[in-house]
Amino acid sequence: MNFPWIPLLAVLLILAAAAACGCMAPETVVSDDVKAEVLAYADPIADNLMQGFNEGNYTIYSRGFSPEMRQALDEGAFEQNREHVTSRIGLYESRSDPVVTETGEHIAVNYKAKFEREDGVALRFVFKKDDPSHRLHGLWFNSPKLRS
């Protein structure tokens, strides 16, 4: 049996373990000025990604990926992950205003999203602060139905 979410789960577990041992700086909400600056590049990436997700179009979905992200989440993994998500919660419909946080060298944009069969799905987009290209370095979808 193939479990497409295993690589993403492994990354999440490593980050959780590092946070638990105090190896990471605490996550803090950014100022309104920084939030506006981050959303200027993060919102269009989120829009493209979710459009590509709904259409099953990897080219659109991965447009904002960093090279490392593109390698970790290739087209085959995208198709498997998409099937996992859509079979449980359906297609993406909308998202709320985000909370933007920073931890050490990363900026995270956290949305609550509505899908066809579940509302309040956590979407987390992670960027590196020192990356002038503003490429996506991490992505998580999380909800009770996705964990079941």
C-alpha cells in the first residue's frame, strides 16, 4: 500500500521534534507592516497553488515552489496527495484572512480554509526570510478528516 503523505508527515514530525526539544525559536505573530509585505507575495502563491490543486494541474500548483520543494513534492506525489485530500474533504472553496508568524529563519502564512466537505482546514505556507525569490519552502494541509 502506498502512503503519499509519508514524506510530508516525516518533515512535520522532524519539525515538531525540534520544537519540542527547544531547538527552534518560538513562533511569533508579525507586525501589520510585515504581514502586508509577506501577503503581497504569499497570497498570489496560495491562489495559484489552490487553483492548481482544484484543477489537478501540477504546473500551476507548483509554480511558487523552491527547488527543494519541487523535488520533495513531485508530480506523482502531488497526484497521490491530491487524491488523499479530495477523497476526504473535497475540493478547495475559500480561505479566511491569514495569520502570519515567524520562527527563526522562516515566515509562515496560516489560513483557515473551506473545502467542499470540511470547513476550518488549516493551510500552512512556509517561506524563508532570506529568500528574495519568495519561493515556497513548506506546505501543510491539516484537519480532523485528513488525519482520519
